[in-house]
Amino acid sequence: MADVILDDHVLKETARWLVHAREDYDQALRMRNQSLRHCCFWANQSAEKAIKSIFVFLRLAVPKTDDLDELVQALPDGWMVKGHSGNLSALNRWPQESQYPDYSLTPSEADADAAISLAERVLSSVEEDLRAHGYS
């Protein structure tokens, strides 16, 4: 992979995406005992923003997709988060359920716990990936 030229703008934008990802994760945790639907939604949002922060870091156009597996597959080789590819479909379904009340998917407590766990693994993996690629 080519070296990434790090400048203040890239670092600030990457940090902004990561802050939003972490805030969404924290919101998912807060929602766990209030609204399972919202818990799962915010877990999805956290993972999505974390993955998209890599595109920002690499100065690549941020894909206009919400499909987490597609996002991970679009990353260049050399990113550990790509190991989650194919496993993220469990998070992909929650925004639709949250945005379209007639959609008949209702998350269980186990679904919420799984969504939080997967979002945390993605967020941690992205943060570790970014540090390994020179982000500090």
C-alpha cells in the first residue's frame, strides 16, 4: 500500500469521523435498556462511520452506501477490518427497521447485545488499523 501523507486536515477529518463513531457506539449502549430498536440502529451507525473513517484517512471518496460488507470490501488490502467482511450483515438490517416502522423485524435482547458487540469489534479494529497505518 502506498504511504499516506498525513496532514492536519486529514487527521482532523479522520478524528471527526471517529468521534462520531464513538458517540454512536455510546448511544447504542445507552439505548440498550431503553429501546432495542434504537440500540441496534446506533450500533450500525457506529460501525458504518468507523469504516468510513478509513476512506477519509486514505483521502478516498467515501462510498455512498450503507451496506457495511460493501464498505469493507471496497477498502484496499492491508486493513484488518476486512476480516469482518461477510459478518456485518447482522448490523445492516437495523437501520431499515428503525426508519420504516412497518418493516416487521423487531430486535431481541440477544440481537441488541450482538449488535453492540459487533460494533465494538469493528470500532476497535478500525482504530487499531488506523494506528498501524500511521494515525495517532
